[in-house]
Amino acid sequence: MQITVHHCARGSGNGALGAMTTFTVPAGVRRRLGALAAALALTAITAHPAAAAPAAPPTALSPASIDRYVRDYLARTNLPGAVVAVTKGDRVVHTAGYGRTAAGQPMTARTRMPVASLSKSMTALAVMQLVEAGRIELDRPVHRYLPEFTMADRRAEGITVRQLLTQTSGMADSAYPDLTRAQPGTLKEAVAALRGAQLATTPGTTFAYHNPNYFVAARLVEVVSATPFADYLSRHLFQPLGMTHSTSVNTTADMPEQARGHVRAYGTTLVLPHPRWFTAGGHGVVTTADDLSRWLVFQNDRGAPVGGHRIATAATLALTHTPPDVPKDSSYAMGWQRSRDDGGPEQIRHTGELLTHNAMATLLPDSGIGIAVVTNTGMVSGDDAPQLAEGLIELAEGRPPEVAEPFSMTADWVLAGLTLLAAGLGVRGVLRAGRWGRRTAQRSWWHGTLRLLPYALPILFSSNWPHCWAC
């Protein structure tokens, strides 16, 4: 195999061709390049095998229509597994598991799954229970109840409890990217880690989604109630609501083996351990579809008494669903986001992301419908739960679910393109290795570093900057 390179004549502004250089590629390199091209071609063909178009699902929200839609979605997208809970008013319409766990076991309505930032609504309710009990005031500074909460920015002394829950405290990833720091093991350590942090904005002026807001809120519950946070949730939320398979963990390393997940790339699903992240308060709840159905019913039924016991008033729940007056452009309430898509119903919802899982919970106040979906994939395939939830909303409205292409499919094509680019640049580098070596000796170190950046693109793309995904 020979490659001929035309060199532009020096000083020729019209791109005229100058001398030609012919390289003979060794047989070993030819075989490797051929294998690489074949592998990439196979990836492009098999990453998303053509599936038979699913038959039109019935346009009614029933166990049969839910099962059919979710199973079709899994077959079409190669999603390994999902759990789903659907409710209406005080009634559970359906709970089920689909596909398989990372260990290869069938998913069921009792498969334990991490719900990531769906946990924030539970932390917010725990704080609001203490507000109802008169032990916390929403508009008092956090420091009044939690003296250990200090920051390097004196403005932090004025952060209120309400501002923590509505994520308007002024803390932000831009000032304190928590996932790039050493991960704490307890809520006390998580709050102590903020002592050297600065605020990004003045408290109460700007919304910024930032997990440490909810680390501090959970520590507040722990200190004011004199109860470990996980125990508080168990006694005051999970047990009264019958959520008997739910718990809260401090780190991803504490999640049960059953809760392991996957990462998808190049049309392939990989079982991977999650890196150790601190999760308590912000994204640490592990639960099941059955338990999520009870949470949805409680939220949509205005906190109606469960077993003769009311754990929060209707007014408290309404407050957790209502965005603050300031800032005016914020749709974030307290662990929930309230919005209305074009032409769609009003939704009270929240998403959750880990590297190996993603989740979505949605309340439709106009119809009393509640939907929760958790899938055992994450990273660039992190839109499966929202896609499934949107399809279930369309079923609830009596419309056939739109068959949308998940972002994971687009991501695979982009990732394949970046890989081809990196491979092409690699081949070019092999062919020019001799000249490159001679010229590099005469250049500064940073010049070579810049030339290596394109090879890192696939890695950077698939990593997705972890702090963006712990939400």
C-alpha cells in the first residue's frame, strides 16, 4: 500500500501543487489500519440495529399500554433495564421492572435503584417537617441552627434555610466544584469542606443548581433533630409512607450490589462500578418502583394521612412545589421544578443523574397523574428516563407516545466521529513520524501538548465532566 502526498509549493498563494512524496506503508501497519476501519464500520452498522417499527400502542394509561411502550423502548434502544411507577390520585396504576440488572437478574418493581437527585425532594420535605414543628424558620440564617456552617465568604452568614432549598444561596459549581475535591464520608465532613469556599453570587439573587446546598440542608436536619439523617428519613418519611425498601446512603460506595448500573457507548453496554461520590441529602436515596409509587401518591394526594398519620400538611407540600418570588426567572421550588412545555400540561418534576443511572419523577397537577422512571444507564445515555416519562405522559393524555431518538444514539454517532478523527490523525502521525521527531526536538513542550489534544476528544466527550451529571 502506497500513499502519495502533494506538497504545496512554498510562496504559492493559489494552492499550486509542488513536489510529491510517496510513502510505502508496512504490511503490519496495513493490517492494523484495515482492522481498525472494519471495526469502526461494524460499530456504525451495529450500534443501533434496525428494529421493526413497534405497533401503535393503545392510547390509554393502563398496565398493558405501559408495559408495551416500555418494552418497545428497551428493544429499540438496547436499554438494559428500567423500573417504572405510575399513579393517579390516591391509586397506583402500575409498578414494574423491565430488562435486567447489571448482575443479569430480571428487573422487578422491588429492584432497588439509586434515584440520584430525586432524593432532593425527600430532603426538602424533611426540612419542612421541622419547619412545621416550629424547630426551624425558613427565613432565618442557616448559621443560627448550624453554627458549623461557615464559608470563606462573609455573605454566607446571611444564607437562609429557604435559599438552601430553592438553590438560591449563592453557592455554585463555578465557585466550588465539589466533585473535583476530595469526597467527604459524612454530612459533617461535607459541611466542614465548605469553610474555604467562596460564593458565586449574593444569596437570594440567583438560582444555581449545586448539590452542597442539599448537603447542608441534610446536615441541618441531622443536627436539629439530633438524629442521623438516614435514620430520620427512615422514621419520618419512609416508614410512615410504607416505603419499606428505601434507604439513604452517604456515598455511592455504600449502595447495595443490586444497585450497580451501566455506561453505554458505541452501541455497547458496559457494567462499571460508580466512582466514589458523596451523596447524602443531595442524591443518596436508593428505592424501588413500589416505594416510588407511594411517594408519588403522597405528593399528588396533598399529603393525605397514611395509616391515620399525616407527615406533612397540604400547605407544606404546596410550598415545596412552588418556585420562589425572587429570582423571578427561577422555576426551581424545593427539590422540584415547576414548568410547562409548549402545548403540554403543567409539570412538577425533577431529574436525577449518576454516571450509571438516570431518573425522572413527574407530577401532573391537572390530572393527578404521577410518573417515576429509573434506568440503569447513565453518562451520555442519560436521557432515557426523561424520554420514557414523556412517552408515559403522552399515553396519559390519550395520545400515542412519540417515538423520539434518545440522545444516546446521537451521542454514539458523535463519539464514533471523534474516534474516526482521532484515528485519522493517528495514521497521519504514523506516516509523518520521522519528520515530526526531527522537528519536535526544536519546539517548546506546549506545542506538542496542543497537538495531542484531538486524541483526548473521545475521552473528554464520554466523561461529560462529572460535575454536570451528579444532578
